[in-house]
Amino acid sequence: MPLSATPDSDALALLRQDPLFADLSGSQLARLLASLHWVEFAAGETLYEHGTPARCLYLLQAGALQLTTPGGRTLALAGMRCGEEAAGDTANYLCSVSATAPVKALQLTREALAELAEKSPSLRSRALLALMGYVGGENFLKPAKPAAKKPAKPISTRELVGWLAVIGVPPAIYFLSGMAGLVVEASLFLAILSATVLMWLFNLADEFVPPLVAISAVLIVGLVPSEVALAGFSSRTLTTLVGVYALAAVISASGLSYRFMLWLLIKLPDTPFWHQAALLLSGYLLSPIMPSGNARLSLVLPFYRDMVDGLNLPAQGKSATALMAATFSGAMLFSPMLLTSKSSNLTAFGMLPLQLQDQFQGLFWLVAAGVAALTVTAAHLLVMRLCFGRTPQAALPKARLQRQLDLLGPISRPEKAALTGFLFFLIGAGSAGWHQISPAWLAAFLLAGLLLMGLLSKKDFQQKIDWPMIFFLLSLDGLSRAISYLGLDTALAHSAGGLFDFVGGRMAWFIPVALAVTLLLRLVLPITAGMIVAAVILIPIGQAQFINPWVVVFLTAMFSDIWFLPYQSSQYLQVQGSGLDRYYKHSDFLRYNHWMNLARLLAAYLSIPYWEWLGLV
């Protein structure tokens, strides 16, 4: 069976005529070309036998073949191809093939086909169809139609306006900032920040791209030192996020979340209220120990997905959307209610006078926020009823769920490891005040354990951790630090100082001021930076109006969670990026969120008498 170098034109013509390879792109054909060889067989010679390793696939240019099944039936091959097993998952040939006339064929190795299948996954299934067609006497693999070139997608009006704004607005911001007396570095940063916000606003790129572009521009121009712009990538936040995302991936992949959700559905009363309450309380319980809404969401989203599947809820329906609203609110509503449930709370806490830090570092923060916490929870329950009704659903087949749980068998080793890791992090983070070990270190130990135990493979580490979201959050951290480094927060506070004398120490007037300042900042800044800059501006104003600085910090913490457009909430972008948006209806969820925005304002006003009773105002 002599092998010779491939005449490229004949080989390409043969490949393009075969339905199995007719739809390959030019780059795929180019990679395949180097591994092709011509082979020749004499009449009566066997190409391969049943049970031998399936190493090659053959495309006939000339000759005739005979296929022999394991049962001894012989068939004349009508097609001009054989050895499809080499392109599939079958390790050995299923039939024997021999030449009935001199054969000249193109040989494709199993290794080349495997590399090709990585780029074209349908190749394996199409090869199996071709093999079935030989044995069954019917051609299941139809000739491929020539791929029509798709016309270039025209740029939309929104994109055109967006790119024109990105080109025109930043220079205007730069010149206006210079005219306002800002230094060149601050003016350049504001121009870069405006381009970032415009790219988000007009959805010109994936959400993680604009802040990365902004960080790169800041470093190239040299506006801030690299240790400031890249501080997020060297901070403990990185290990916390990676560790928690890895734990969430293992909890889902091991089947622990599915087992737990089946058990929970069996034990809970069969009503939508209890299903939603379970997801809401799960997020609430994580709030004291995880100062990141994104980290809390990464742990509860697998439970949401498994609950929707377990209840067999229709996609885009009100029931599935109500469950998502409960999941999201569980992770987010308690963010301002506890000192440790939001990283920006801890940052703003350092701005308080030492006497107030001693007063609010314990549970008194939650006590002072008690009315607001009860208000937003009650509002959540009411808005759920208004937006989604009673969300009727068929009776839950608990007998079937119990059979499903029984079929899972005893808890597996990966599930035990995932449960151990979850409890390790939960208990360790909850008792950090006692043992003084940072949750970031706990997350790092957890990540190392998952990797060393083989529960998170290299492929899982690449694909199951939301790296774009991590880069998005860490880039925002760098932009926030750059704002402080350039003094933009204090400059803004100084310029806004005399605008709010009309408040006159009245909380009823100060609340809308805090709301307006925070919302305006949140149009251009992420949650953390928006809250911190708002606190920097409003604390001196509040002190001048004899308003307790903690109340100012709390209001900025609660109002910074208000958002109207997806780009304003990294947590909602995380939900969309996880692929769960196929389960719920986006418009219904946004309507619920708008009502909850009003609920936060209501919570602030209802807290005034309570704060007066506590002596805070």
C-alpha cells in the first residue's frame, strides 16, 4: 500500500464533492490538507477488517468496494467513502471492507479528523449517519448545498449614533473639564470614562470590554500608576471571586444542587410562595458572610436553574420569572442592611467618625436598618403578587420527585467534597471575626482543594468560571481607585457643597437629595464607585445639616442598588451572561425591578420615625 504526497487540487476537489466535508471552511480545509495522502489497493485487497482499530477514513477517487457486516452479509458500497468509524467515537471498525477492483483513495487519519471535529462538532454525527446508510441501504447523508454567503449586517441607527457619540463626546468632556479648572490628568480620565459609559449605554460591545479598554487607555496615557489601575487584579477580591465561582461550578457539576433542590421541593409545601421564599432566604443567609452580590448570585443561581427544571416550569413564563425575581432579590436586597454584605459598605464605614465606627461595627448596623429591611422584604412580597399574580401551576408530583431522588443513590464523593467545601467557606467566613482569617484566604484554600482533588479540571477551570465577569468587576475596581487617586471625588464634593443649603436639617428633604446625587453618579459609575463617591459628597453636607453620617452612608448604600438599565448592574449582567435569561421574561423582570426601586425610596421615608426613636436624626 504505497503512500505518496497529495496532489492538492485533486484532493480538494474530492473533499468538496463529498457531503461529509462539503461545508468545511477554507481555514479548515487548509489545516486538513497537510495530513492527506493518496493510497492504492489491488483488487481483492482488504482495506480494514471488523474489530481492528479505526485509524483512517478513505475517500475513493477510482475503484469499487465491498462491505461485509459482522453477520456475514456482503454489500457493494454505493458511496465513494468508507471507514467513517474513524471520524466518530467508535474505537474499532464495525464492518470489513475490501477492494473488488483496483482502488485509488484519499486517506484521512483519525487524528486529523478529531482535530477537525473540534471545530465542526456535527462531523461525528454525520459520519455515523453515513455508516448507518450503508448498512440500511438508504442514504441518510444528503448532498450539502453550497453555503450562501451571508450579507454583511448593516450597522443599526443605535450603533451609528453610539459610535458617533464615542468619537465626539470624550473630546468635548476633555475641553469642558479643562475650562472648569481640572488638571489635565483628571480631564483625560473623565473623557475616557465618558467613552466607557457611552459604549455601555449603546451596547456597542460586551459589558466587560469597555472597562478593560478604559484601564488600558489609562495605563497607556500614564494617568495613574499601574499599581492603582490594576489594584483589583492584585487584591483579595480576585481570589474570593475565583474561589466562589469554582465552588459554584463544582456544586452544579457534582449534582449536589440538583439533589438539594429535589429534597427541598419534597419537604416544602407545594405552593409558589414557598418555592420563592426558599430562594429569597438562601440569598439572605449568605449576605452576612459574603460581601459581594456577584458571589452570592453565583452560589444561588444553580439552585434557581434546578428548581425551574424540577418544577417543569415553561420558559419565559410568569412562574419562572417570579423565581428569578426571588433569587435576585435574595442576593441583593440585604446588601445595604449589614456592614459585611457589601464591600462598599466596609469602605464607607471607614469614613465615619471613630465613635460611630464603634457604635455600628456590630449588629447595631442591622438594628438601625431594621425598618428598611422589613419594608423592602414586605414590598418584595407585595410586588411579586402584583407583577406575577398567584402564578398557578400544576400540583407537584412529589412521588416522582422522590423516585428521582432515590435514583440518585447515596451521595457521591464529588457531592461530599462540594458540600464540605460549601460548609467550610460558610462557617469560616461566618466566624472570621473570631479566627481573623480573611474570606479571601478561605476562598484560596478552597480553590486549591478543589483543584488538587481533581473536582475542577483544566477544561472546567477555563469554561465554568465566568472570567469575563471577573475581569469586568476587577476593571471597575481599578477605575474606582483611579477616581480617588486623581481627586475627582473630593473635587466633586467641593463643587457641590453649597447647592444643598435648602435642606435645613430636614430628613424629608435630604432623602431626595441623596437619591438624586446617587442616581446621577450611578449613570456613569458602577455600584461600588457610585456609592463611595456619593458618600464622599454627601457626608460633609449631612454633617453641615446635623444629619448622622451613618444615615448618609446607609442611604447611599441603599440607593446605589437602584438601576434602570442592565449596564448599571453587574449582578444582572451576570444573570444574563450565565445563560439563564432563556428561562425568564426580561420585560416582566424589569417591571418588578422598577417597583423595587420605588420600594427602596419608601423604606427610607418609613425609617425616619424609627431613626428619630433611636436618636440617629
